[in-house]
Amino acid sequence: MTQSIKLEDPRLFRQHAYIDGKWTYGDGGRDEAVTDPATGAVLGHIPLLEADQIRGAVDAAEAAFVHWRALRADERCERLLAWYDLLQAHREDLATIMTLEQGKPMPDARGEVEYGASFVRWFAEEGKRTFGETIPSHIPNAALGTLKEPVGIAALITPWNFPLAMITRKAAAALAAGCTVIVKPANETPFSALALAELAERAGIPAGVFNVVLGDPPEVSKILCAEERVKALSFTGSTRVGRLLLEQSAHTVKRVSLELGGNAPFIVGPDMDPKEAALAAVAAKFQTAGQDCLAANRILVHESIHDAFVEHFAERMAALTVGNGMQSEVDLGPLIHGQAVEKAASIVDDALSRGATLVAGDQNQAPGPNFFMPVLLTGVTPQMQVWREENFAPVAGVTAYADDDQVIEMANDTEYGLAAYVYTHDIRRIWKLLRALEFGMVSVNSVKMTGPPVPFGGVKQSGLGREGGITGIDEYLETKYYCLGAL
Ligand code: NAD
């Protein structure tokens, strides 16, 4: 069954790769179907490119780099702002494409377009401020300083959970810095990336500057990592694949930035109103049906308010509607595919077999094969998969703790270190936790934490480097030192 896609601007729905300003078929005739996770219907097909075509994208990005880097920063800014305006103007179509291929509810998809576009605007401006330095000289009569220069071609490999924003968060910084890019989106969600390419072209971003390649993921990534002309690799995805790409990039000594998995603790202090904290925890857990690297994976609640918290959490959770993201009033869409549903079920089974209690979550209510009803487990312990792994599903696990030292130890008991949430109004506790938590981002009393002006990224096995903020553009810049002597 093929699903027809109704857009105000049908040209945004592309089913080809985009290389050197041209829409491209696969030379070998291989292709792959892309399905709507809510219905299982085929949305369209994408070509699987051959190795020479991927190298062709590198040729195009190399040729375009010469001209793109030579533009003035304000000229690059203007084109990026034009891209931003087009993203905003086509927000509804972009959201429709995203919901169909990814499954998230339309309001969330609109929010992601807004979020993704905001990085384009921010980095468009930031590209004008990639200042070098003047350095007081230790050499007689010499002038010392640094220049910031674009690193060159950047390969951007992105996941399916945020099909648009994970691209713009990288590409906007790279393009503003003067780099050219080759985007490899996830095969589950290629159409958002291709719509971005269509709009980049309309915005006057020249051929070869923004390319989208499609293919067998290990094949394509291997070529991009092995290519000496690709100077930077920015990857968002699982820690497993991130490690592999880091290894593959070692031979060409690339600049590598990795945004990997998370296993966020959500800590609730004894001073909190359990209802307020439960509402925040539900919001931090179920965004994108739990398929979010920032999702609250381990909810750690002080024993004095544990029972009241669980009661409010269950009540709020019961009010969530699960369904097709194209329908109104839906809170949680489907999971991305059947394996994700199987993994979620096995995580719940593992927890129950090790003594957790199922408070709520009846999978008989699921509206279709790729749907997973929200689950609330209590009595979760560090031996369970739901604690150890990023569950990437609407499975909430709650654990009671006795004091701050214990909760710090619990929160840090993971190989991941992306984000942590802390809910308390006690300023001494806030500072203690802020310093002790081994995470790249700590959000206190707020579910919302990310955005263009702030650094996004993790420590430990959650990654290398930062996106967003003034550090985000540095990932795409080299520092060239100069010494102007007196002779
Ligand atoms: P994934 O690692 O399976 O895939 C990510 C990308 O790598 C995709 O483009 C995919 O096609 C490609 N890929 C997959 N297998 C590959 C292989 N063997 N060799 C080369 N490339 C390969 O991740 P996913 O399932 O798409 O996304 C979920 C993961 O992404 C989660 O772990 C989540 O936490 C992480 N994530 C992190 C952030 C962040 O900013 N830290 C943001 C979103 C998602």
C-alpha cells in the first residue's frame, strides 16, 4: 500500500539523493522503501547510491568549498537567513513530512521545525563573529595572532528521531563557518533531509555546498570516514555506531564530533511538591514517545514523597493519548519500527523478572503494531536493563533514594553522561548536585534546556564535542597561528 502525501508545495517531497545541485538516482538501480511507522504504508523510495557516487559527492563538496569559503561572512549569512525564512514559510509541509516518516505528533513536528530553523538563524549571525585573536608578543618586534578558517568538507551523519533539527544544528554551524557538507540522514527518515536540500537550493546556497547522500549506512559511512578530503565528521546516533565511526576516522585523523546516547537521571528532592515534579517528569519522559536522547530514563525520587509522586505520575500518564501523529489530540506517536517495540517489551520483561512492579501500561490497548503504550515501573534497580540501557521507549522506571549522597552515586552509575534533571528548591542541594553530576548538561527545575545559544553535548560514552552556542561553530573551524616578524 502506498500512501499519498498531500503538501501545499509537492516539490518538497523528493525521492532522490542531492549531489552538486542535482537530484540523483542510484547508478546500480538499488532502492529502499520508506514507510510510515504509524500505518506501515509505503511513503516512497530512496535510491541506494554506489561508492563512486558517494565519492562524487566529495568531489562536488571539494569544488564548492573553494567558492563558499571565499564568500564574505555576511554573504553566507544572507543565504542562511534566506534558508531560515523558507523553513519557516514551509513549516507545515516540513512538519507533515516529518510526522509521516518519523511518527511524532504534528505539534511536536512543528516544534522541531521551529527548533531546527532557530539554529540556522543563530549560526547565520554567529558566522560573522568567528574572530581570531591578537596575542601579546614574546618575540621582539613581532605581531602574533590567530585566524579562524573553515576546516573543509564536513560529513554529517544523523539519526531518525529528530530528522530535521539534527541536520540543521550541524549544517548551519558548518555552512556559517565556510565549510561544505555531505549529509547522510537515517534511511528511516530521509525525506526531511531532502526537503531541507530543496529549500537550501531555493535559498541560493550554491551547488555542491549542501549535499544529501543515501545508501547502505555502513557502506556510505565507511567511504566518508576513509576519505582524506573529508576533514570533519559530525555524528549523532547511538554510542555503538559512534565508536565504530571514530575508529574508521582514525586513519585520516579527522576532526570528529559525536552526539551519542543518553541515560538521563531525573532527580526529585524531598522538598518538591510531588504533583509538580510528576508533571515535569512525564513531560521529560514521553517526548517523541521516549525516543529522545534527553528522555528521563531513570526517575530517582526521595523516599519521603515517592508514593505520592508515583500516584500523580500514573494519573498524568493515563491521560496521554497514543495514536497516529497525523491525528489531533495525540500525545505519543508510534515507535520507529517493530524492533523498537520488541526491545521495549523485553526491557519491561527483564525489569519484571528482576522484581520491578508494573504500575501501569497495558500493551493490549496499543492502537497498532508499532505502538507501545506508556509503562510505569517502580522498584527499578541498577541490575535491570531499564536502568543500564537507554530504553528509547515510553518506559518510565522509578527508584526511591534516601539522601543526596546516595542519589549522586545512583545518577552517575551509568556509562552515559549526556543530560541530567534536578528538581529541588534547596540551593545547597542544587549546587551540590550540579557539581557532582557527571553529565554534559544539567537542567534544574526545567524540562526545556536546549536551544541555539547553549552548548549541547555529553561526557563519558555520550560523546565528544558540543553543538550549539559559540562552541558549536568551533567544531568546524581551524585555528591558524601567525607570527609576523620584523625582517
Ligand atoms: P544509529 O546509531 O543506529 O544511527 C545513526 C546514524 O548512523 C543513521 O544515519 C544510520 O543510518 C547510521 N548508521 C547505522 N548503523 C550504521 C553503521 N553500522 N555504520 C555506519 N552508520 C550507521 O542511531 P539511531 O537509532 O538512528 O538514533 C538513536 C540514537 O541516537 C540514540 O542512541 C540517541 O540517544 C542518539 N541521539 C543522540 C542525540 C544527541 O544529541 N546526543 C540526539 C538524538 C539522538
